[in-house]
Amino acid sequence: AQCYKIAIDKGNSNSMNNYALMLQNGDGIPKNIEEAIKYYKMAIERGDPVAMSNYGTLLSESKDIPANKEEAVKYFKMSSDKGFSEGMYNYAISLYKGFEILADQKEAFKYFKMAVDKDNTNAMFYYAEMLSRGQNVQVNKEEANKYYKIAADRDHKEACFNYAQILLEGDGIPVDVEEAVKYFKKSIALNDDNAMNSYALMLQKGNLIPANKEEAVKLYKMAIDRGNTHAMVNYALMLSDGDGIPKDCEKAIELLKEAIQKGDPKAMYNYGYFLQEGIGVPVNIEEALKYYKMGMERGDKSSAINYARIYENGYGVPADTELAKKIYLDLVDKGCVLGMASIAWLYRKGLGVEKDCQKAAEYYKMATEKGFCQAMVYYAD
């Protein structure tokens, strides 16, 4: 700190920025946000692009001062215009997520690419994401996988996780389970809770690797401790089934409820199913419908199917095939094969609609073309 102060007195902007960082983080000196801002601004006045980016980050992310994302974006753009890669990355993120400015995916891609060309690892991850998903750019799996791997090899935890999944699925590259496991483990070592959950599920099910229930439980618990709701659901189902561990429906329900509070639609679906089937709780169709509806409103297709089927069949409620039909058709529009097969069944049997074997065949054909085996049987009939 003393050396920085000496350099600051000589007008060195780099020292002003570094001293501001020390003040911001309380790194070896008392934390003082007001003083940190003062030194950031001194460096910014001298045109320092690193200080511009750091001050923008402070404005957008710090819990020590009121957030001002509009002002943060201004400083990210200033930093970017001076050629600083982290400034480019931060400005691209602002465009990508729409921080106080209109989201502009094409412009975000442009700035991610600029940062990538300056070897920015964080930008490589988002650049790969956009190329892989075709987010307002042409899909390019080869280029996406190249940058996922570079970022992963530089210990970017989300890149490690994504690249592991790509290797597992053979998405644009040959399937390589051994390499996938390597990157899952690397991501786990970097504390990525999604990797913990995904690898735990592989170990639990013995999916492409030898099953190891004990290790799966350990990883689920690690992910749960980090708030991962997918792990809560998976571990809850493991407990309710007694899958290699003592059966514990009470703990399973506790985990599902925790995940529900965090807004997880799969937890809503599974708790609804518990209530419908009486798993660890008394059968309660009214409550089951409540949780299925919650899941359905958050886009969970399984919740929507079960909600519709209860009304289609009149399970504990008056039958309402018109409502079921409406839900099935909505699912068809979303490409759901169960929705296609379900509306086909209504037309095949004339349930709440005029019997129409031709229409039934059309919907079975749609489901068949998506590889739904059960629909293939009915379509063949």
C-alpha cells in the first residue's frame, strides 16, 4: 500500500487502480469503499481502462453501495473502447443480459468476439455458448467446442461442465466418456454444483460408468449445500426409492419442499406425484393438482401431463376433458410427444371430442416421428 501511495503521488494510474482494489476488498488495509471510489475516479480521469472496468464492476455488483447498472455500463463501454478485454467482456455481458440497456444479442456476440481475440477466458465461454445454441448467430459446433475446451483447460468451471456434457453426448465431437469424467471432476474441484449433480446422477444410475451410490450421495449433498435444486430433487427421489440407501420419505419430502421454495418445477412435479400416489404422505388429489399447476406454470411438461390426466379421467375431481384437451394441444405446440400421444388418445376414443381416427393417426404420426415408441404401436394399428 505504501509503494502504491508513493506511485500515486507521482500520478501513476495503475497504482491508483490497484490501491482502489485494496481499499474495496480490505486487502491488507481497512476496507473503505468511499476511498476506493475516489482512487478509481482518479485513475479513470487519467484514462485507465482497467480502473474503468473495475469501477463498473463495483457499481454493478457491490453490496456495499447501491447498484447503478446504467452507470456501470457506461464505464464498461469506456474501458472497451480503450481496448481492454475485460471491459469488452463486461460490456458484452451487459448487452447479453440487458443490464439497464436493451438486450442486443448480436452486439453482445460482437464484443464477446473482440474479447476472445484478446484472449479473454470468460468471453470464450459466452462466445462458445452463443455459437453452440445459435443465439442470434449461426450455429457452429466446431468453433463452440474449440473455445469451450480452451476455457475449460484454463479452469473456467462452467466451461468444464459444458465441455464434459458435450463429450458425453458427442455433440459435434466423438463421444469420449473417459474425457467427460475428467472434465466433470475438474469442474467439481472448481466447486461447480451443476457438475456435482450431473456426475452424481451418472454414479447413481451407473450411466456409462460403474455405479457408486455412496459417492453419488456425497456429491448430491455437496451440491445441495450450495443450493442446487436439481440435486435436492435427485437425492429426494433416491431417498424415496431407497436406491442403495435407507428409504427415508420424510427427508425426501423435506428436500422437495426446499427445492419448491426455490422455484424448482421438477420438485413441484415430484411432490405433486407423491401427493397423488400417497408416497410418504396421505393421498391428496387437490394438493397434487396445486403442485402440478405450479410446475405447469413454470414450463414443466410432466406436471402439465399429470394435471391434464387427472381431469381427463376424473381422478378425485369432476372430469373435464375440455380442459385436458386444451393442455394437451398446448403441449403439442411445444413439441411434447406425450401431449401428441395424449390428444391422439382423446380422438381415438372420442373422449370429450368427436371420435376421429384420422386425427388420432396424425397426432400418433407426429409422436412417432419424434421417436416415441408407444405412439408407434398405436400408429401401426
